[in-house]
Amino acid sequence: MSAAPLFRWGRLPGLAGGLDKSGEQAAALLGSGFAAVEFGTVTPRPAPGQHPGVAALAAVLTRLAPRRPGDACIGIGLGMAPGAPPQTLLDDWLEGLRLAAPVADYLSFNLSAQAYRPLLEAEHGALLWRALAAVSRERDQLATRSGRRLPLALKLPLDAAGRPRHALAATAATAGFDALILVLPEGAKGPERLRRLALWLQGGPALIAVGGIRRAADVRAALEVGAHGVQVHRLFAELGPACLPLLRDEWPERPVS
């Protein structure tokens, strides 16, 4: 499987999830110069004080001005209800997909947030395989009815502790996911972890790096070890759209096969 065309972001970074969970800033964020803007993470039911839920977010995004070619892609990050048992993951992901699919350009299923990291333990391997496969099947069924195939991404942490998530990344690829959004650990180990995973999945899903991306040199480092694009979060929270020139300087060309 080659990298999904949606994630070939060229010279522009994407904006990571976590900055807008309600869509209140959607128009401004989508017009700020990023290739893609990810909203969320949200869950099917509202979480008071955190987010209004997938349906409310989708309703806000639906009311935006009509999209034009070249506009920023809309991503929606999906998660599991706070405090819910692991067994609810599949139902929450499927319901979130159905609610978000009409308005999103891609969906990101979040396993990187601290609340979801217990799901990464080996005891939940079978559960995650069932959830990933079911989400991919549901996406394909929606595509049959609508004629539109919605790209799927899995968001994972790349641990500095030596657990690069190869098996789960390969499971997502086998299930039909189009991209992996990889949260790099702090420090110099991030690019090395990314390089190992890129070699493991050579020719597989698009790899999007997020975490520690603050200047053009960080972008180069991520692309040189196998990323197909990057997202930023903290840099935008600090500087707003003024961060973009810092990332564009000497941005390298990297063809995506």
C-alpha cells in the first residue's frame, strides 16, 4: 500500500489535534496556512469541560463556508469515553466514525493520549485488532454507499523506553489504515525510533511525525528518516500562524512513492 495522497502535504505542515475540540476556531485555523487541521480528540458523547462530542463538532464544521480545491484538509480525532472500560473502544470508534465521516477529510483514532495508553498493553492486542479491522470495514461499507473513501490514521506514541510499537503499527497497516500519526519522544531518540519504524513498514502507510517540531531542521530530520509529513502543536500554541515561516525555511523536497 502506498502513502495515501491526502497525506502528501508537500511544503506545508499539518496542525495536530488538541487545539480545538469544539470547532469554535475552525474558520481561522483552516485559513491559517496549514495543509490540514485536526480537530479533537472527541468522543461520541460530550465530556463536560473537555469537548461537546463528535456530533456537535461535526455540526459546526458542516456550517463552514463551502470548501475549495487547495483548502486545508479537515481531520477529526476520535477517542473513547473518559473512564470507560476497554471493551467500549470498538463501539465508540465506530459511532465516532459514522458521525464524523460526512464532514471529515480524514479520521485519526487516538491511542497516544495518556488516558488511552493502557490500551497499548499486550493484554489488549486482540481488542485493538478487532477495533482496527471493524473500523476499516465500516469505512469501506460507507465508501460503497457514498462513493467516497475516507482515509484513516492511527495516532500512536513512539516510546523513548524502547517500545516502538512495530506490531501495532503493522496491525493497523494490515487492517487497511492509510497513515500513522506518530508522537515522537523528547530528545534525540525520536528520529531514530521513527527511522526504525519506517524501515519496518517500508512501502506501507504514510507516516506523520508530531512532537518536537519547532524549526525547519526538525522537519528535515523527520523527512530524512522516513516521515511523509509533520504536524505541529505546541509551536502553534505559542506563536500562532507566525510559526509557519520557521518551518518553511529551506523545507526539503521529498518525493513520496
